[in-house]
Amino acid sequence: MLRPRRLARDGEQIEGGEGHVWGFFDKRAAGTSRLAGQQAEDIALALLRRAGLELVARNFKTPGRGGGEIDLIMRERDGTLVFVEVRQRKGSGHGGAGASIGVTKQRRIVLAARHFLAQMRSMPACRFDAVLFEGDAAPRWLRAAFDADVAF
């Protein structure tokens, strides 16, 4: 099992087996849940950049209480804005990382995305993706993990 010796820096790639970008980590290795989450975001960012996406914003938050946060906002080569939720779980129990993105979380992400889009001059094509980390498995990138219409 591979473990990074340190946290990835913004944009840094951590190479995994067969040329894939990934890494294994746990809260003990990273020190805290927050650091483990940061490390997961770093690995997800490297994975998406390697796939040709460009970083637009990181940890975008809506103002005020009860708003949402978007872990990564990326842009595809064709201009599509991709709002990415990064989730990690120790294993696949209780539905795993994907099941942890429930309707309430989806609504908060969509709310934050709408707030972000309100600042733009024109409305680009958009998509909501997820990068999931479960146990020691390589991350899974789910394109179009959920739809804005379903969240409301």
C-alpha cells in the first residue's frame, strides 16, 4: 500500500499505480479530519487536472450561515463549468462516500453554484461531479453525479 510522505501541495500530482493519480491516507496519517479532507481535495485536484480540467476556484463558500461550499470548481476544455464535491470514507459501509452526498448536501452545493454563477456575465454549461475516496481504493470520479433539478 502506498502512502504519501506528506500532503500534496496545490496542483501537485501524486502518482499511483498504472499512471493514475491517487493516494492513500487516513486521519492518523494526516493528523486530523481537516487535513485528511485537504489531502483528498489535493489528490482530486491533481486527478482532474491530469484529465485536462482547469481550476477556477477552490473551497468556494456562499456568504452567511446555512449556505453551501463547493470543494472545487473546474472548467472543461469545452468551457463547461464543473462543480466538484470531494468525499472520503474509511470504507463502503453505510453506502460509502457517494451515499454521503445526500439531498441536503446536494441542495447546498447547488445553492453555492447558483451564487457563483450569478457573478458571471453569461451562463456556461454546468455539471455536478464527485470524486470519491473509500478505504484504500483508488479514487472514483463520477461525472454528472447529480443534477441541479433533482436537488430541488
